[in-house]
Amino acid sequence: MFDAADGTAFTHEQGARARKLFAAVVLAALDDAIADDKKYGNGPEQIARWARSRDGREVLSCAGIDPNERVVAGLMEFVAKGVRTSVALSREESERRSAAAAAEAEAA
């Protein structure tokens, strides 16, 4: 009985690791698109083309992200902002955004 439970837990853990790996690929694609946007000015179009491609849809699905047009629009918006993923995911950036939102709420 414990062998079946251990096997299921191991399988679930492996799936979670695989999703994290594919999520890292999505983050790398976003960083590449941001670099293209700064260099050539076509970053949002590049990420949209990738996300709509067969490979992009497969990677997004494996990362646990539904590859629909709403997601593509969100990826394009993220790239257009020009904030690299490592900065956007940092605690300092999160605190800065929340402080700016609080200051904006007080002003209104």
C-alpha cells in the first residue's frame, strides 16, 4: 500500500518539477522578447508569434498556462512594459508597486 502512495507522490512531484522547468522557458522567452523590443522595437510581436506557434502553445501548456488569446495579450503587455522577469518577480519591485498603488489610492 505504501508503495503505491509513494509512487503517486513521486509522480506528482516529477510533474511539478516539469511544470517549473517549462515555466522557466516561458520566462526566458519573455526576457528574449524584451531584449528584442529594446534592440529592434518588435518585442510584443515576437512574443505573440512565439505564443501562437505550435511550439509556444506546447510550452505554455506544459507550464500549466492555457495558451489562449487572453494569455497572448497579457504576454504582449508584459513585454511592452519592458521590465525584465527577474526584476518583475523580485520582492523590491513588488514592494515598490504596492507603495505606488497605495499612494495613488490616497491621492484619489
